[in-house]
Amino acid sequence: TAAIDEEILELMGLISKNLNLFDLYVDLYSEEVAGLYDDETKKIYMVIDGDPVNYANDPVLAHEIVHALQDQHFDLTTMTDIEDDSDRLRAVVSLVEGDATLVQSIYFNQFLTRTEQNQLQLDAQVSWTFLNAPMFIQETLLFPYQFGSVFVKALFDRGGWDLVNQAFMNPPQSTTEILHPELYLNGDELPR
């Protein structure tokens, strides 16, 4: 379906006509992914650069362990089996990634020394492919991590991990709720 997405995005002026969307996504995921939890095999895969026992890998591993725990308790395959509503799917993915990103951030701040934190920030590099991707693609890729973590932090601040876990049983229905956590927290009915 990358060809269909490509045609639609071209018509909307969000990508140039000469961009091969499939190849771009292959390049982006090849360069940007540091770890992955596969909900089919139930395994975590890590990209290890150098020493496998390296503090730089720890926050990423914490992120992926959260995905494994989410899957164990809430069945990620079922949660993300949404074919007819891309906005609802993005909201659910934002909950999933936001939860893991918040834990990754907590791990980074609580378990790495200031020197390790500084070195990781210095070493962090955004790939050339990402920097040259259309802004629409950049924002689409970052949305679940950036806004999802803000959403989950709002839940955590209101009710701790219990409220975050409850959200997995009653996930947000729209990215509007991700962008405005108070709508989700207040149980406001969103227009459909």
C-alpha cells in the first residue's frame, strides 16, 4: 500500500513526485531503529554497536522490555488490529510508544550517571536520511513517541501506573485525545 500512500501524499503536496516512499521507509527504519520487540516471535532484537554490555543500550532495552510487558498483559497484536480507522490506530500506537518512551526517559534519568547521559546526548545522531525526509514523514514518525509520552505522563501524573494500565484496557480513540490528554482524562465524548 506504499504506492497508494505515495500517490495520495503527492496529490496533497506533502511529498515530491520523485520520492519513492517504500525505499525511504526502508532506509529510515534501517538507520533509525536501535531495538525492536516483535510481538509475533515474542523476542527483543537490539542493534549492538560495539560492546553488548554498554550503558548506551540500556535505555533502549528498557523501552523494548516495556513493549514485551505490554504485550504480555494487554496483547499488542489485538490492540493494534485496527484496519478501518488510521487515526484511532495512531492513538493506540501513541499510547504504546508513549508508555515505553516515558519508561526509557525515567531509566535514562535515574540509572545513568550524568557523564553517561552527556555522552549519550553527544553521541546521538539523527540519520541523514531522516533529516532529508519530508517534514510530513518526520513528524509522522516522531508523533507516537513525542506526543505519546506527553499523553502517558499526564495519565501517570493523575493516577500513576494504575491509570496508565487502565488506558491499555480503554485506549484513546483519537489523536485528539493524545494531543489533549485532559479530554481523555475527563472522559469527554469526542465528535466522530
